[in-house]
Amino acid sequence: KNPLIKPKPTPEPDPTVFEKRFLRKVRELGEGHFGKVELCRYDPRGDRTGELVAVKSLKPENREEQSTNLSREINILKGLYHVNIVRYKGICQEEGGQAIKLIMEYVPLGSLKEYLPRNKSKTSLSTLLSYSKQICNGMQYLGSKNYIHRDLAARNVLVENERTVKIGDFGLTKSIKENEGYYTVKDENESPVFWYAPECLTHCKFYLASDVWSFGVTMYELITYCDSTKSPMSLFLGMMGKTQGQMTVMRLVNLLSDGRRLPRPEGCPEPVYELMRRCWEHKPEDRITFERLIKDLSNMQQ
Ligand SMILES: C=Cc1cc(F)c(CN2CC[C@](CC#N)(n3cc(C(N)=O)c(NC(=O)OC)n3)[C@H](F)C2)cc1O
């Protein structure tokens, strides 16, 4: 046998490529405007020993316009490695690359919106502050890569276990152009306006500091254990009085410009509410940073 001819090694299968025929739907985890997230079992051996994964896909009617957005989200998540950010696992191409699916790790305890109301008795304030700090760690990491999340809310934070939370969805995440420092928000019909800072509502500009504002609202949700009767939306609508349709945004802008803010939740220590208020400074440049939030939250936990 000629020693110069080395046998070609059999190529290892790429673990980030998931074949559609082995992806079995278990149940739906969530629904968005343009698509859904399903719990699936990737079971190539067909004996139910395969791993559970979370799969994000687009609704057929939105595939055309939204596939670029999903591809962007895939490329962003693929490059994120942080304990407080959900893990990218791979993609599933179907119909010859026409439709693509994002495969992520499955975080079985679900989002804070499902978890906190059901586990209120065993979740202390100290734990809530730890969750808050972890979200800030994830967001600081995201911002260090010049990404803005634009949809930070309790519904998009997942509970890995009683001690660990992860930011779980990056559907609206965008890269900020270095020199500009902000992203111009197109009028997304799914804008979560009650989590949005004034500059996003009035000038359609989204800064890193706009995510800090949304973090403040997310922290408010955390401290109220995501009690839907005290949700940001219901409280703001209450403060605005009955409104109809697009008037809501204008009334919200006026209310925020008048300095009105979500009230201190019952039982929330003053220093904790102060942190939220520093996330809600009217001007982006006056707001606290995630770095500062991490320090202050650490000191509170001593
Ligand atoms: C196409 C766009 C689109 C579609 C959508 F359905 C949503 C909304 N969706 C986001 C992902 C979601 C919440 C978060 N974070 N989630 C992820 C996991 C996981 N990785 O395990 C999980 N687990 C769980 O619920 O366990 C019991 N929930 C939940 F599916 C809602 C947003 C969108 O942009």
C-alpha cells in the first residue's frame, strides 16, 4: 500500500445541522407575530432518547419578508457565549434552504412570567435581586458587542434553575452602527410600547440606554412577581385613563414627559425602587448603566 496516500477521514457530522426528518414536535412554547417557538425532540435514533430543543420558525405567510430577520437573529445568537444568554444549538433547513429554523437549548422552567407567579413563596427578594443582576450581566455582554435587544421584558427571560436566569429571545435585536450610537426603529407593529423609553416612542431612536429603560420595567415586573393585575401595561393604562388605539402612545409620551413613572411596588425597599427610577431618567445620557447596576445590585445583596 502506498504510504503517501492517506485514507480520507470520514467527516464528522456537523452538530449544528439538524435534519428536519428527525425533528419531532412535542408542543408549542410560544407564538409571535411572525412565527412560533416549539418544543421539539431531535431523535435521529427514533427511540425517544434524543434531546429536547426549542425551535423558532416563521409562519409560512411571513417567510418571504421575515426570513432576513430570522437569519440575522441566528447570526447574532450564534456569536453569543454567556451564562445568562440562551445557547444557540444550530439550524434546520427545510425545502432545500427555502425555510430555516433556529434551534436553541430548551430551558424547561420557562419565562419569568410563567415561573414567578407559581413560585412566589420560594423566591426571596434576594433571589429577585440576583436574577436582576444576571439579566444586567447578559445585557452588558450584549451591549459590549454593540447589540441592542429592544425587547427586554420578563416574558423573554428564561429560568434555567432556581438560581439562574437567561435572556431567551433575540427576535428584535439589532446591531448599532458604531458612529451613530443608536438604531432607527421602523414602526414595528409589535413594539412593546410600555417597555419603551421616551426617545423610542417620540424619535424612533433606540440607544443602549433604551435597553436600560426596558430593564427598569423588567425589574418592576420581577419585584411584583409578574402579577398581571400590576403589569406595566395595566398600570400605565390606568394612569392614562381610558384611551383608544393610537392615542395610547401619545398619552404615554405625555405622561412620561410629565415625569410620571410606575409606582413603587408594595413591599419594594426604597433603594431597589431608586435603582428602577435611575433606569427611567428621561434623557438617555442621564440613565444608570448596566455596569453601575451590577455594582449596586451586588452591594445590595451583601
Ligand atoms: C418568530 C418569532 C417569535 C416567536 C415566538 F414564539 C416568540 C415568543 N417566544 C420566545 C421564546 C420563549 C420565551 C423566551 N425567552 N421561550 C424560549 C424557550 C426555550 N428556549 O426553552 C422557552 N421555554 C419554555 O417556555 O419552557 C417552558 N420559552 C417562548 F417560546 C415565547 C418570540 C418571537 O420573536
